[in-house]
Amino acid sequence: MALSRWSRWAIALVVLAIAAGAYLFLRRAGPLVDTVVLAPTRLAQTVVVSGRVLAPARVEIGSTITGRVARVAAAEGAKVAAGAPLLELEPAELAAALAQAVAAERAAATRIEQWKAVARPGVREQLAQAEANFRLADREAKRFEELYAKGFVGEARVDEVRRALAVARSQLDVARANAAAGGDQGVDRRLLDDQLAQARGAREAAQAKLAQTRIVAPAAGVVLDRNVEPGDIVQPGRSLLSLALDGPVRLTALIDEKNLAVLVAGQKAVASADAFPDRRFDAVLEYLSPGVDAQRGTVEAKFAVPSPPAYLRSDMTVSIDIGVAERRDALVVPAGALRDAATPSPWVLVARDGVAHRQAVRLGARAADRVEVVSGLAAGDRVVATPGIAEGARVRVRE
């Protein structure tokens, strides 16, 4: 049986009345909100930064002399030991110079042996002979002086003897000077020693030059770059090879200065290379720079890696997760539920008896999306997590 027109209007009015009542009820009861029921939980506060693998040392290998490359013994990526040959220059010219220097040193040593065998005994014999001649001339001069005084000889004969004595005295002085010069501490020996030392220095310089034709690794490491080939003419100052020396693997990163308050040397960290994000390894914060980069507002940090994985390479980009604090029984709220979190007086809304009450809190450790509440809340409190709810508003808690 079809409803009359008035019956349909009556039904519509009843539906509208019910809807209006429901609307008024829901409006008085407030919107449906999500809440977080506080309970003690574990919270690990971390600082996440991006860094890179720091090579222990990177050296540029070059030549100290000009020459033609005869052989390159190391390829890019090769592992080399300390003292291993890296490249060699053509040695012929310098080898000839060394042979000449060796011959000059040998000649200087031979002159000293000649002085010992001939010159030194000769000056001693000359001195002995000059001394004997002088003694003889002196006796003759005295005897003729006595004969002249007695009138047995003439003055001309005495003058002749006197001249002979003067010549003998002069010869003795020369012999003594030669003996002093040719003695073990004389100028002749010192001159020979200086010549030998000069020849020895020239030989050592030639040896050093020849040794510089063979360039070796200063320490164990890995060849990063090779910029030379056999036949190239090299000169001092040109980088021929780049070598990353072996040593402890370290990480370096620039950390925002706002994190300085929670960072201290010795904190443990977990790192992963961007190329291998699923392979994480342990690290330890070992150094914080005492200075702050004024332009970037960052502090340089360095991390030790006790057991570095084999895939790590110099300058590889890594992500470092530093554990700065850990709470085992912390009351934690979502970071999005905090109001005025950056001010000295943060607060949250707590759903109690259908009303969103403002509650001041004091914050502690922070994680990526969670914050520890040190005071102001208790276990079992319902913190409103839905944004846009006003203080004092009526709310309905979504179960």
C-alpha cells in the first residue's frame, strides 16, 4: 500500500531529527582522535650522519731526477709491499757517472798509498841528510874560526866556510819544512785526505743518483692512479703514481654543531656503505674536532673501524648511526604529538574524561621520531597523537 504524501514527510522529519540529534551529540562529545598509551619501553637515541672512508694516507709518487721511463712495475689497483719496485728509469748515463766516480775515489786512495810508500820516507831522509850536513858545516866553521884566530888561515878561507855553513843551515830549514808538511799531520797528508773525501762524496752522490732511477713504494698500500708509461720523459714535480698506504681504516663525517651536547669520544656507532646498505659494521667515535666550521656550522668527527669489511674503499660514502644515549624504561611519545617542542616549555595534550587537557612536560633523549618524557606524564596516560586538536576540546578516543 503506497504511503500518502503526509506519511513520507513525517518519515523524512523523523530521519532529520535523528541526524540532528546525532550531530549535536557528536559535536558535544568531540572528534574521534588517536592516542598513545604511555608504557615503559626501550629508547635508543642516535645521531645519523653521512661520511666517507678516510684513507690512512695518500701519497703522490714522483721522480727526483729527469729521465726516461724504462719500466712500470705497478698497475692501477695493485697491492704493493713496502720497498716493492714501482717504476724504473734508464740507468746507463748515471751508471757511467758512478763508474767514473769510483775510479776517481780509487785514484785518490792510491795517491795516499804512494805518499806513505815514497813521499813520507823521502822527506825524512832529506831531513836527516840536511841535519848531518849542517853539523859537519858547523864543525868546519868553528875549526876554521880557531885557525883564523891563530893566524894559520886567511880571511878568504874563513868566509868560504861561513858561506857553506849558511847554505847548510838554509837546507836544514827547507828539509824541516818539508818534513813538517809531509808528516802524518802535515798539509800534504791533509790535502790527500781532502781529495779522497771529495772523491768519496762524488761517488756517494753518483750512487744516490743511480738509486733514484729505481722508484719503490715507501710503505705497503694500493696503487690508485697511474699516470706514466714506458718511454715517457719524467721530471721532478710530476705525479707519476698515487698510492693509498695501508693502515687503520677510519671514517670521517661532518656533524651539525647542535649535536655536540650529546656526543663524546668512545661512543659506539653502526655504519653502512651506500653501495652495500644491507651490510652494517661497527665503528667507534674517536675524535671530535675542537673547532667549528663557521660557514657550515659543522664539526669534523672521525671514527675507528675495529673490523673493517673487505669491500670498504678509500673515499667511499657511508652512513653512520651514532648511539648517544639508551633508556631501558623510558616513557616515550611520538615527536609529532609534542607542541612547542623547540621552546623551553614543551607540552602535550592528554585525553582525560573526554577532554584534551594541556600537560607541560620535560624532555630527555630523542630518537628519529620518538622523544623521552622525563617528567609531566605517567604510565597509562593517553597522549593525543591526532594533529589539529585544540587545548580543552572534547574528544573521543579511538580504541
